[in-house]
Amino acid sequence: MTTTERTAASCFLPSDEPLGLVTADGTPAPDPALAMPAGDVLLRLYRGMVSGRRFDTQATALTKQGRLAVYPSARGQEAAEIGSILALRPQDWLFPTYRDSMAVVARGVDPVEVLTLLRGDWHCGYDPYRANVAPQCTPLATNTLHAVGFAHAARVKGEDTVSLVLVGDGATSEGDTHEALNFAAVWKAPVVFLVQNNGYAISVPLEKQTAAPSLAYKGVGYGMPSVLVDGNDAAAVHAVVEQAVARAAAGEGPTLIEAVTYRMESHTNADDATRYREETEVEQWLTRDPISRLKQYLTDRGLLDDQTQQEIDARAEEEAAALRERMNVDTELDPADLFRHVYAEPTAALRQQAAELAHEYTEDQA
């Protein structure tokens, strides 16, 4: 390898420590590699995280009340979710996972439609084209390939569109992620891969998934820049993703970002996290809360006062109350929908099955 090649390869390497702009106690920590977002952007990030957490806790409560079949909480990951979403442009697309409900809501999708999947009514309860949000992905890593294919197609058509794909640390162990990273780099597709490393793939800790110094190092082998960022620092996440989006839009190809964060709740309501992690570990991460650190930073700079805080809290409560009220209404389902949207023109076998179900359903209602 020549000196020039080694220099080029070193540009792909992430930093030794996660990039950050605000420390856990709210103190500024300037980084020459990142520009601190403007005050109004920071306030938007804070509003989004407060609303996102309130949505998350409300959805958890609805699950306990039997209104949702399952809910994967993202409490503790607000900075990674909201920070990345607010860095997108209107024409960009989001490719989320099942844990990214608050990100989908922050992108502008009706929260009731978001929870329709988790209630079991539909696979995707919203129109993906209305807010440029692909269906939430439940199988690990399949959304990575969707994002790359979509972004590549957009570029071929001459469209100015960037795909942001969200995955967890567990998804990086899947073959689909390898294929997506490889094709994205080869095609120089306008894609931003954001890995929310929350420490566990259900119950499997990160050290049992990879021997790499960090997940960000995986980008080096594919020939794309990799960034390691403090996933609980909303300002830093926003700055990093904004840079990556701009780079992708300029035709410079994909970026792999690892946001180091933590999942405060269990994997889902069906999981018991106490079986594989200690309470002391959770308590340690509570001191790195993404909302508290940005609140302190904003307060110290006079960007957040008591009245504004009350308005933000009140708005979040109003949104939660509206969600609760709408989710407490039983859904009227049409059994014919099982067949209605399978093919544009139903096959003979499908028509026969639909007729048989309709007959049985009519008899049951009699």
C-alpha cells in the first residue's frame, strides 16, 4: 500500500473516543470536527426529546393496559433518534426499525398510525409517502438494503434524496447489513447508516457480537467514512448526521455512524432485562440522560426558562392525552382486508378463500 493509499484509508477511521459537544452534566465541550447547532435548533431538539419520551412512556402504559400487543421502548435513546431526524431535509427518507417509533412520530407521522403496527391491526399503519418514512422494519437489518436500493434508484433518476437508515447494534451482525454497506460504498449511494449501539441485542452484550474496537470501525472495510459519536448528546448527533447528509447529497457517498447510547427499559414488555444486566449499570447510564444534559446546557445559556419549560411539558402532556384517548377506542376491522391488498387483481384462489371467510364470518355473526 502506498503512502497516498494509507492516508486515504486513515480518513475512514473513526475517532478513538465518541465525538461530543455537551458533557453529561451540561457543560460545553467544543470539538473542532463539529459545529455546535444554533440555539433555535438546540431548543427544537430539546422539545422533540421531551415529547418523544412522553410518547414513549405513554405507549409503554398502553401496552400494560392491553391496548398494544408489544412495545419496544426507546427511553434513553432520545438524543440519537431526535437528533438524527431533525438533521434530515424534507425530501430525505427515513428507514426505521421497530424501536424507532418516536423517530417516526418526530418525522411527522400520526402517532396513532405509528402504533397501529404494534397494536396488530396492520403491518404498516401509515402512508410512507406522506412523510417520507418507510414501514418500520421488524426483521433485523432488512431495512438497510431497502434504504440503499431506494437511495441508489433516486440518484439514478436524478433526485436529490438521502436515505437515513436506523439500526441497532444487533443488526450489524446480520448479513443484510454487510450487503447494504458493501453495495452503498461501491455505488456511492446517498445513504447514512446510523447504528444506535444501546449495549445489547436483546440479551446479548456487544462484546459477544464483535471483536472490533467499536462498531464504527466496520465502515473502514467497506471504504466509507465512519464516525463514533456520543449517542446521548443530541447536539453532537445532529451535527454528525447533518454533515453525513450533506456529504451524501453532494455525491460523496455513504457514511457509517455509531451512536453510543443505552436502552433504559427492557427489550420489549415481554423481556426481563434484570436477567442479563445489573441495576448498577442502569443507574450509571441514568446519570448520562440525554434530556437532562441538554436542559442544563440550554438553561445555563438563557435559552430555556421556567415558562418555556412549562410550555414544553404541557404540550407533551397534551399530545400524550390525545394519544391515550384515541388509542382507547376499539378498532373496527374488516376481515376482507386480509385479501383486499395482496394483489392488484385477486387470483381465483384468493377470491375463493375470501368468499369462504365471508361465509363463515356471516354465519358467526348470525
